[in-house]
Amino acid sequence: MSKKNESNVVFIGSKGVMTYVLSCITQLNEGDQELVLKARGRAISRAVDTAEIIRNRFITDAVIKDIKISTETIERSEGGTANVSAIEITIAKGKK
Amino acid sequence: MSKKNESNVVFIGSKGVMTYVLSCITQLNEGDQELVLKARGRAISRAVDTAEIIRNRFITDAVIKDIKISTETIERSEGGTANVSAIEITIAKGKK
């Protein structure tokens, strides 16, 4: 049964960009109308790459619906906290 | 004489993030109402850091007015072309 959730989240980390592209395409092809790509720190560039590759090469009717940036406070393993920038990119499939 | 341009561009490259933060703050304090931060590739994360640091620490009435992502085609020095993701973050000073 295909999923019909309005908005699913894909966390972008340190793997190769095509890993995330394929994961997103699979979700969009399974029926999701929207995906939110989330990334922090240096993975932010990879999230932008992922969104651009999906839109330009694979799902050309996809649109960037929203982009938000924010600051998150994370706990360091050695104690204390650090601020890290984060991005959320919402991709929506075009209406057919 | 202070500048009154509506929109000035700051290109974010590979220098330390505080270099760009100081450059942006200077421009905003000289009278610019809006700044556009532009970055490509791995500098995208740094552009987000720059915007967040300005907004959270230095100019707390600044707002992120718009964020756009795109793909640019650049010519490689060894010939051929490459696609690179780009971001444009528009920061506006809050109304007083």
C-alpha cells in the first residue's frame, strides 16, 4: 500500500549525495506529495545538491516549496554545547 | 556618505565565517536595508552560518527575507563544465 503522508523527512548526513537522491525519489514515487530535507553543519551543501539534482534530473515537475534556516544547539560528547546551522528544504511534486 | 542601495551582494567563499559576518554588519550599518549572501558548492554551509550569526548575535532585528537555491554551470580550468549548487540568502533589516 503506498504511503500518502503529506510530509516526510529525509535527514541528509555524510553519505554520498546520490544515496539521498535515490531515497527521496523512492519516497516521492511511492506517493508522498512532499518531502522535507533536513541537514546541519557541513551537510547543508549536500542537502542543496540533493534538492537540485532531484529537480533538474529526475523529477522535473518537482518544486522547491520552502526553505528555512535555523540554529540548533547540540550537546558535545566532551561536554558543553555548540551552535550549528541547519536547513530545511521542502520539495513538493507538481500538480498533474 | 552612507550608501542607500536596496540590495547589495556579498559573495561567501572559503575564508573564515567571521570575515563575512563583519563585512555584512559593516554594510548593514552603513545604511543598506538589504543584503544578498551568495555562495556556491561547499561554501553554502558557510553562507547559512553567516546569516544565522548575524541574526542571532549582532543584528537581532534582521530577518531572512528570501532564500533561493539554484544550479550554476561553471567551466573547469582543465576544460569541460561542471554543475554546482548555489544559494542566495536575502537579509533585510527590520523596520524601526
